[in-house]
Amino acid sequence: MRRIRAFFYECGFTEVETPIRLKVPCMELHIDAEPSGDHFLRTSPEIFHKQLLAAGHEKIFEVGKCFRRGEFGPLHHPEYTMLEWYRANADYMDVLADTKALVSAVWPVCSTDWKTLAVSDAFLEFAGWNPIGHYTEDRFDIDLVEKVEPALIQFAGPVVLIDYPIEAAALSRRKLDNPFVAERWELYINGVEIANAYSELTDPAEQRRRFEECAEQRKALGKETYPIDEAFIQSLGKMPPSGGVALGVDRLLMLIAGADSLDAVLPFRGTGL
């Protein structure tokens, strides 16, 4: 944690604290917020960070607890530590450069041999189809978990899976040269997903449309739907082009410790939510 904070201080970032308990959680299809009375515990500080960018902050980071309802397993826990940071006037490639430098500073063994693999190429090679322009949610999710992610273990060092189908990136902007592709990447180390990054969507109308579509999909799945956070939507119109990334600190620590389960690094794992 000292190395993480030192990295961001040295790079000129401002550390922020944002609410953990909120009235309206960010709506994503497969992420369920943990209720807290008539509020919810945050699944991410993202909606507040973007409002800070809209207010004029340029380089911000936060390390804090986040919560996701019902997630439990070797790589999941309903309470977890998230590192999230954003740059104004930047994109997903800028925060990828940050991520490489950060991981190298915290874990020097990962300073070289980073591989970048397009989602289209990975799916063609390991699943036999290209989801870009031919997206099917169930097929994409199943093949990602059962075919693509296991195949990434064969590569030595970190692997960046980049340029996702637009349907699989609800908060990301589209690539200018391909409207079917979102400027999103995920970082894997030893086959474990560590970080998720976007060039952030800053179009209020498009974000509202995506939230409304997500609400309909959640309703069809029998999931709770959440209201749209109007303060967040309004802030997008004032937000500069930005890049942001969320990194799972617990998973990174697990890998550094050479463990294969969060049990090794979360001593009070059985006493949480």
C-alpha cells in the first residue's frame, strides 16, 4: 500500500475519498449492489470520480473498500479493496502506461514481457469466432471464461486483452474508426484478471440510453433495477476526454504472495458480508 500511494504521489495525482454508502448505485448488468438500509454500498467509486473530473480535477486516485452482492469464491469476495484512478485529457492507452509503471513499481518481476492481444484475435484463436460486430452476450461470456481466459495462462508475464465489443463496455466510448469496438482493456497476470480500463464515455445522452437498456436487461433477468443517477449524467457533459482504470488490490497481493486464493491474503474473509 505504501508503494501504491508513493507511485501516485510521485506522479502528481491527488488522493481522494468518495462516499461508500450511496442512494443510487452505478447500474451494470451483472453487478449487484449490497443494500445498506435505504441506500447501497458502492460497487465502485467511478460515478464520483467522474464528477470530480467534471469539476476540474485532472489526476485523481482512491484506494478503498467496495462491495458486490453475492460474489464469493477463490477470486471473489463481497467486500474487497479497489484502487481506481483517472486522468483528464487522456485515454485508455495513457492509463495503460500508468498501469505498467505501477505494477512494475509494486512488483518488479512484472516489469517486462507485457503482451497485448486484441479481443477479436483472442476469440478467433481460442474460441473460433469474432464477437466484434457479431456479439452474443451468453456466448461471449461463456467463451471468455471457459476458453479465452484459461488460454492466457500460456503467455509469460502480464497480458492485456484490448478493444472489446461495444456491448461489453457500458461506460466506455466507441473507437472512432470502428463503432462496434469500445476503448476498453483488461489486464491478466497468470490468467487472473487484475484491472479493467476505459476511455471514458462523456456523452450524457448515450450514457442514459445505455443505462436504460441495461435496466431492461436486468429486469428481464429478474434482477433489481436502479434509478439513473442524474447528477452523474449531468456531469458527463462537463467532463473532458478521460481515461480511467480500476485495479483489484486483493488479487494483486494474492499473486505477489504466490497464492491461488484470496483466503491467503484476507485473514477475516469468513467474517464479512
